[in-house]
Amino acid sequence: MTAAAILAQSDAAGHGQAVLDRVKKAEWPAGNGRQVAEALWSLHDILGIYDGILNEVIDPAAEFPELAHQDGALERALAMVAEDVSAWAAELDRLVPARGPDSLQARTRPQTARP
């Protein structure tokens, strides 16, 4: 696995944990509490799986049977889980938008120079 891939997975996990922590403390929009709770639990679960695979407590094939007896199973499993973490974090960002400079919009908005 390349250093860039490891960094990207680590960034995805870090961002996922930050979103999880933020949403736990946030006021949830009215009307979609069930969706938020389901996404919150899913992100919590997938972060646990990521940590377990990363620390070799969970066998990659236990989560992804198609990776059994394959070379590079650990790296592939981590990449697959990091994608899931990113997807659930994005869903929570959509359901409970962050406010201020830490919001998804602020992180993805191009910075412009001020005159």
C-alpha cells in the first residue's frame, strides 16, 4: 500500500470520527431523527470495523469473505472500509450540516484571495 493510500484512509477515518463526535453533540433537525440515528450508528459501527481491521483484531475476510486467501486482503479491506466511512460521514454531513469553518461546505469551497 502506498503512503498516499494510507494517509487517505487515515484522513477518512479521522474525518468520520470528527463528524460522529459533532453530530452526537449537535441539535438534530426536526423530522429526520430516525435517519440521523441510523446513520450515526452505521458510522460508529464502520469506524469500529476500520479500527479492528487496522489493528488486526478483525480478519479482513470476516467482513469481506471475497477477500479470503487473497494477497493484499488487509489493504483492500481497509480501503473498502474507508470508503464506507466516507460515505456515512457524508450522509451525516447532509442530514446534520455543520456550521462555521469546520463545515463540509467550508472545507470544499475554493479559497479566494481578498483584495
